[in-house]
Amino acid sequence: MSMAAVEPDHASARLDAIIVGAGIAGMYQLYRLRQLGLSVRVFETGTSVGGTWYWNRYPGARVDTETMFYSYQFSEALQQEWDWPERYPAQADLAAYARHVADRFELWPDIQFETRVDAARWDDAAGLWTVETDDGTQVTARFCIMATGCLSAVNYPEIDGLEDFAGETYHTAHWPADSVDFAGKRVAVIGTGSSGVQSIPVIAEAAAHVTVYQRTANYVMPAHNRPMAADEVAEIKVNYPALRAKAKQSFSGNYFPVAGPSALAVSEEERNREYEKRWAMGGLAIMATYADFQTSEAANETASDFIRNKIRTIVKDPDVAELLAPKQLFLCKRLCVGTNYYETYNRDNVTLVDISETGIDRITPEGVCVAGHTEPVDVLVLATGFDAVTGALKRIDIRGVDGLALREKWADGPRTYLGLGIAGFPNLFTITGPGSPSVLTNMIPSIEQHVEWIADCVRHMRDAGLDRIEAERDAETDWVTHVNDIGDETLRATCQSWYFGSNIPGKPRVILPYAGGFPAYTEKCDEVAAAGYRGFALR
Ligand code: N01
């Protein structure tokens, strides 16, 4: 089907619901609200669906959660009919999947592309949201649902001279649709999080030379990507309901086997055997090996040391290996998954520059200057990540009751009830908002849980003749306190990471996701709904 998307409507229109973003969350929310008979419009900045998988087109971009489980489960027919080519499919396959979903559920007509939402204003007397877009459209609706993504507000680093660079500059999360030609070029990559880890080996194969600027070394597990075998796919598909149910009972909503409650309760030999098994398995499964990785530093160090030693065996230059060996605890920052990442530093055309102490002095028209030395380059790749979880919401001028600005309300950190509702902002829902498990879990099951909770809530309101819902201040305060307490108890609090906003200058240091796990969180959401949406004021 062609993309018969909505034409911009400059006249004021009245809808039941507006959804901001046509990624995995916005698409499914549209489907669920339309099923209720609501009139809905989705606004999307890009030219097609997919969100994360539309924008992150950098070389080597692929999902690092096994895609048989990183996929929608709301439609049994969809999950049976769709075939993933690889264990960790590439960005193009994920974008194709998103387009297939839009075709299959006829979502295109209700999505207006190439339209950025700049502002959203609540009118308490009318009980309506008015959304303003960059093309001058003003649309009103009873409900406004932010499906803006946790990792979508691009972080352009504040480095002196960045604008003056004379060569080509690309950000991994805003990569051009046409592929970039690196042949014969000298490339600088700034950033060694998941995006840098995935792109550096692929760029190194094409470029004349790659210089990697590393501020913090990360733990990188090998992906061991491979084509999906037909019998493996068949077995998963037959057992999908049971496997999905089991995944939902795990902390991260993933299907990872747990070896035991404590890394310290077993011998070193047994522990290392288990870690070797996970290294051979590849991917994120090592996270779940022992249950005390976030509570016991000694337990955590056993896994940290295992990976550091792997780096020392792979990387031939011992000085480079030491620079690549992370100093912070394992899982303090987001675990990365790569292909030939450490091996890439054995190539003659790759240089690692440690900027942990110095930072980058400046970018000059010719290249990157560190500690007084300028390395001339032709291409600058910024793999510098995102203003995570709150960034996309704060970039929109959202005004609630009495003109209260969300940016002001969240000046000292986000405040939400369950990451779903915000006191002072009636009829506004956030999908995987701050204070929900989101980025600490498999995102698609977390998105589905939020979308379904919101759709059930809207149906409940319709059936009960209610048209206004707002998180209560006390419920919000209790939830924020709980989120922060749990966050501060985990070993994640011991380093600088985007989970705490530390990557953005001036951003308050507050844990952004809920670190209590997917099962505890969903139980709480279900309890709240069953108790007539306890903690929300409905009228
Ligand atoms: O971003 P990041 P990302 N000067 O923030 C460095 C998901 N994801 O795009 O660590 C110099 O992790 C920064 O240094 P430091 C996944 O959840 C998933 O890579 O702050 N350096 C860091 O090294 C992931 O965690 C997938 O000290 C600067 C890097 O840039 C999240 O997205 C793929 C700097 C940024 O790393 C974000 O990943 C990709 C500066 N001024 C992403 N500013 C898959 O599923 C920042 N840095 C595969």
C-alpha cells in the first residue's frame, strides 16, 4: 500500500485524541483508540513510521534485543505471519516491519507526516487540548497522548567550534536516508555508547582511517548475530504465548535465563563457566546471570572483571586494552552489544583517543583538537546519544492547568504518576514516560502495556460518562519518592549515565526510569485500574 497519509489540515479540527509520534508506541496507540471508535490523528516529524527505527540509520544500526521478542505481541496473526531474517535485524528490516504494521492495520490515513508538534495547551474550561504544529495547524482533542519516545531527542554535544567544522558532520540518531560514502576518508567518531559501538566497526571497514574519541569505556558483549533458522523460528512461534508470558514475569520483560540468586553463592569456576556460556550465547543475556548484580558490588565485580579480561585477550595492544576496559561497574551504564567491536581496535586504520581526563578542546575547521593536538579529519560522526526520557517531552511547550509549563514543573526532575499521568496536566498520557520501567526493559512489551492501560482507561471513562482524568498530587509525590528510592538503592547510582541525566549539561541528576522491574510495575498499574484508577481524579 502506498502511504496515503493525511494532508496537513490548516483549519482548526476537533478530534477525540491526538497522538504525538508514529513510532512503535504511537502506531499501536492509534490502532487501540480507533478500535474504541475514537477519532484520532497522529503527528509525526519524519516521513514514515517507525520512530527509533526510522531515525537511527547509522551504519551498523540493528536492534540488540532478540527480535523474536522485540516485536509486537498484540496480534497473534501478525507475530505468526512476520518472519525476521536475523537474530538481531538491521534498522532497514525494523523500518520495513513498522511499515508492514501500518499497512496491515491501515494506520496511514490517520498519520500526518513531516509535521512537528511544537506546543500543546490545556483549556480547563473547555476540557480540551490544543496542539500546535510547525505548519501552523491547530487541532483540539479531548486527549493528548505523548508517544514521543525515550531516546529520540538528539544530544548535540556542546563542544567549542562544532559549527565551524569544514567537513561533513553526522549524528548517528539523525543519519541521512542516503548512505554516507566513507571511502578514502579520515573519520572521527565521538562517543562509545551503543550507537558508537555498532557503527565504529562498520565505518572502519570503509574509511581510510577512524579516530575514536572515548570519554567513558563501556562493557560490550558480542552479538553473535546470525540468520534465523527455520526450525528455531517455528519452535518459537508454536510456543509464543508461553514464552511471552514467561518474559513478562522477568525483571526486564525479556526472555533471559537466570543462573542463580547470587554470584557470590557459587565457586569462581562455576561463575566463570556461566559467564563463558553467556559470552558464547551473545547479546544482553549476561545481565540476568545473577540476581544481585545491582545490589552487591562484589557480585557485580565478578562480571565486570570477566568482561575486562575478555577485552585484554582480544585487544592486542595492552595499553589500548586498558583504555577499553571500563572503570565503572557492569550495568551501571547501559550494556552495549556489538559485532567485532574490540577486534576493530586491532586494525591499523583505527586509533583510540582517551578523552576521559581532558575532554575535547575544540573542533576546528580541520578536525578535532585534544590536549593541544588537532587530528585532521574529513568526516565527524557524533555518536553522542540523547536527552533521554524527558528530552522529547520538554522540547514541546506543554502547558497544563492555569498555563503551568511542564518544563517548569520538571525543572528539578520529572514528576509523574506511574510514568503515565502528570498532576496539573489532565487528559495527557505519556507512553513509557519517566517513572515507568521503559528503558530498563524490553521496550515493545513495555509500550504495549502502557498503550493497553491507556486504552482501557479511556474506554472506562467513556462507559462511565467521564471526560476528565488527572493524576492526584499526593499519588504523584508518593510514586516519585518510590521511584527515586529504588533508583538510589541500585548500583546504577554509582556512575554517570543517561539513566540519571548525567550526559546532558545542567540536567538534574534524577533517575529517569522506574528500576523496580516490569512485573512489580505492571502489578501496580493493574491494581490502580482495578481500584477505579486510584490516585487519579476522574470527573
Ligand atoms: O548514546 P549514549 P547512544 N564529549 O548516551 C559520549 C539505545 N540504543 O546513542 O559515556 C565527548 O549511550 C558519551 O560519553 P559518556 C541504548 O539504550 C540502542 O550510543 O557520557 N563524548 C558516550 O560515550 C543506548 O544506551 C541500540 O562519558 C561525549 C556517547 O557519547 C541509548 O540508545 C543502538 C560527549 C553517547 O552514548 C543511547 O545510545 C543504539 C561530549 N560532549 C542506541 N557527549 C540498539 O538497540 C556525549 N559523549 C542496538
